[in-house]
Amino acid sequence: MMTLHPKKLLLSKWTAVKPVARQKHFLVCKVIEPEPPEAPQEWIEIEAVYSKKVRRIRWRELLDDAIWRQGWL
């Protein structure tokens, strides 16, 4: 199992195992700061490379190998 830290995810590249809305390659475009600041980091925004559509997901979803692979494969 890979280890990730949400602060290091910005601009990282990801491939969806099953295409999401016909999109397969994504880039983390924003790490959303929690409210209040001492709360744990939970959300990120990923942008589809081709369509530029942005989705908000929980960053821990990226740890699931059945959904995401790191890099563009």
C-alpha cells in the first residue's frame, strides 16, 4: 500500500482505472484547506486533462488501487 500526504499531492498525475465521464487522466489542481485550520485535510480537486472538468474528491480515495493509479498510464 502506498503512502500519500495531502500537502504533497498538488500537481500530481493520476489515471482512473475505470474512466470517469469518459475521462481517464487527471491532475490534482487544488488541495482544499480545512475549516477550521487545525482540522484534518480531507478534500482535493482533480482536473480531467482532456476536458478540463474539475471534480472534488476525498484525497484518501487515491489510495484505492481499484479506482486510481499514480501517474499517467
